[in-house]
Amino acid sequence: MFKMSQKTIVCGAASLAVFALASAPAFAWKPSKEVELIAHVKTSSSTYAFASAVLAAIKDEKLLPMGVSLRSIRGARGGKARAFVGVKNKGNPHMMQALTPSQINNPILSKSKVDYKLFRGVAMMVVTPLNITVPGKSPYKTMNDIVADAKKRPGKVIHGGGAFGNVASLVGELWAREAGFKQTYVAYEKQGMLELLGAHIAYGMHNPSQIDKYVKAGKLRIIAASEKLGAYPKIPTFKESGYNFPVLKQYRGWWLSRDVSDDVINFYVGIMDKVRKSASFKKYEKKYNMTSTWVTGKALDKMLAEEYKNYYKLDTELDLIGKKKKKKK
């Protein structure tokens, strides 16, 4: 029988302890200063609301002891924010930018090289519904009403919103193509919200956070949504309304400069995992009918590369690449 001395056991245990420490999944990187969250949108937008919810959860849960802040850098369809994070702050592990579909598609539309290839994904956290919204006193009650009117008056029905090429504008175009009607899309500086409230446009496609207070006040009505709304269960989906066109997903998440290590990515994935499980973030999801989702790291990078290919194909089919449409103020 093989015998081990007490000394051998002690030495062996010490060796195992060293091995365990070396192989433990503890993060090898932690912030050495304040982490800055960058949003490429105005402070009243749904994307900023998402970023603010993440900021609040990080502070409530004390996840970043060195501090965290949020600021908006707008311009060039998010290009200024992308350039700031991916070029000017290349390799900076203390800065993240809010990730939305527009940051994949807008570089295609503007033929910009400041695109997804300069970034690494951290996490995709939520998907937001898209609502077809009309003025409170609009004669439109259903999607069919809009289609019927647009067929009677080709090009006269106005769909208003943000920059052409964003998810809402593309979904509106896909709907028009499937249903066989012609409409006019007008891009406004403030997403067309004032024009919609004033009944100067026929309809808009907005996120719950943009319209919720106006719907509750009776100033706007939702006639259909991309998916069932917990707060408005009687509102039909696009499919329930009789339409089966492709609906592009409006996701929200985070990415940062590609020139950071795997340890940095893993650290922030861990932070965002705690954020999404926090009470305050769950409250945000419920308030705005968000669908929780979780795609991280390399899996997210792969998804974004595929998104780029799909958007490029769609933009080519719709003849949108390189086209400039000015916003109205």
C-alpha cells in the first residue's frame, strides 16, 4: 500500500491551492478610474433611458467603486460617438458606448469606415417593441385604415420619425412594400414627436418610453405593435392585424473599443449580468415593455457581423446607401 507522510499531504495541498488560484475565474482586470458610459442620442430618447437605467443599477448595486458617469455625444448619425470611443479612445477600457441597430446600419448608409469592426461587443440586454402610433383624434383605428388611405392618396400619408435608415423608418418601408402602398417618410430633428402630437403627420413608429405618457394622457393612440404589450394587452400585433413583413429588432446593449483584452470584456459582461438581474433594471424593463435578452462577448460579435451583412443587403435593395435625407426642424 502506498503511504504518504503528513509533510507530503501539506505540500500537495499547498500546490493544489496555488493551482486553484491560478485557474480561478476571477477577473484579472478591474477599473482603475471612473468608467464613462457614452450615448449617441439626445437625453430624451429611449436609448438614453436605457443607458440611464443601467447607470442607476450600477450605482444602486455599487458595482463600480471607482465611479461611473453617463454623457451624450451626438452628431453624424452616431458617428461622433463611435469615433470618440472607437478611434480617439482606441483601447480605452474605461469607456463604453450604448449599442443599438443604428450603430450597425448608419455607417453603411453614410459609407463610413467608423463601423462595427472598430468595436467589441459586451452585452445585448433588451429588445424594445415598436408601436404604430397616431394622434389621439386620428380617424385611423387600425393598420388597414392607414393602408386604405395611402392607396387612395399615394404619397400623401406621412410617416414621421428620426433619421431615415433607422429601424422605424425601415420597418415602415417594409410594411409599405408588403401591403402595396406609397407613403412619404419625413425625418425630424426630434423624432417627429411634436408633429405627431400636433397631428401634422399621419403616424409614427415609436418605442414605449417615447410615447407612454402621451398615450396615458389620451394625446396619442397605439393601433398596433411589433409584439404583445403587457401594459396594453388589447393592442394587436402587426401579424394579428394581418401583416407579416419582416420586423427588425430594436435591441439595446453595450460595446467598447476592439483594442481591449478579453479580461476587460469578461469584467463588463459580469457587471451587466448583475445589472440585468437588479431590482431597478427589472422595474425599467416592466415599465417600458422591454423583452429581456442576453447575448455577450464573442457570440455578440458574431451576431453583429451578421447584422451588418443583413442591413447591407436590405439597404442595397432599398437603394439607401449614400443617399442623404435632411431632417426637418
